[in-house]
Amino acid sequence: QVQLVESGGGLVQPGGSLRLSCAASGSIFNMYSLEWYRQAPGKQRELVGGITSGGSTNYADSVKGRFTISRDNAKNTMYLQMNDLKPEDTAVYYCRFWSRGWENYWGQGTQVTVSS
């Protein structure tokens, strides 16, 4: 079992920044990757990006150049640095853990609202 706890969400003005955290605990030794997803009201959950155990990252086109995913192995925590936020970035942000055996776990989500 893996437990994921997201934090760092909140209300920010357009053009502002936020940093989300995803703290992982439990059987994380078998990690393959960690991913960020988001779900806006009335829309499907979508992949924002992810980072593999080797440190490779990938991003959705909609966030490239604005969002950065990083990981602190000592703290078992993944981060999502979000810059130049836009109203369309408003969503609940979730992290997802993939094991090498293709088990996956979700966090509970954190709300990000971009509004003036």
C-alpha cells in the first residue's frame, strides 16, 4: 500500500505561482513513476505531467514552460511548481503513484483556484 497526501493548493491571481507537494509513504521502494493530474469542474481528469524513478519528466502541452515537476527523494515528496497561472488551470490537482508492478494509488487532491 502507498499513501499520498497533496498540499499547497489555494487561491491565486492570474499570473501568480503556487507550489504543490505530494508526500508519499508506505511501500514506495517499488516506485516506477509519480504523476500529477487535474480535474476541472465538469471535465475529465487529465494528466499534467510526471517524473520517473530515474528523474525523467514529461508534461502536457498546456503546461509546458510554465509548470515544473521535481522530486526530493530524502523526503519522499514530489513537487509541482506552477508559474504564470491562468484561470483555465483551476482544478483539483491529484498525484498518482505507479509501482513497477503497475499498481497505482491516488491522493485525495488539493484545490487550485486561479481568479482575480
